[in-house]
Amino acid sequence: MSARKIKLYDAGDSNDRKPYKHRTPKEEELGEHLRSRKMNRASVRKELVERIRAEIASGNYDSDHKLDLAVEKMISEFKADLGDS
């Protein structure tokens, strides 16, 4: 059995491709919304990475408070796994 190809674009000049299926205004709006959210997430992630790198470089990333929280969470999860929560 041979694989069937699905036509996504009309034939023609590669610089002038038009979607085979016409999108509704609601679909276009949703697409724009998702692209915008993706850009915002990328920006937030970049800012977070830069902040954490600066904290690591300055020696302020690790703290007793963060260690205490991590240990408490680990103990809590361990107890939950044992059924002693």
C-alpha cells in the first residue's frame, strides 16, 4: 500500500503559496493569540535565565531558605510515597 500525500498548499510559485484550506476569522484570531503567547513565553524564559545566571555569578542563587524548602519537599514526597502523609 502506498502512502497518500496530503495537499497543504496550492501549486505555484513557492514565494506565492496560499493555504489550501481557507481559515475562518476565528481560526486566524486563535493562531495570532497562540503566536503571541509563544513570543511572550520566550521573552519571560530569556529574562528568567538571565536573572538566574546573574544570581549564580554573584553567589546569591543558593540560599539556606531554598535548601530548606527543597529538603522539606523531598521529605514530604518521601512520606507520601510511604503512605505516612
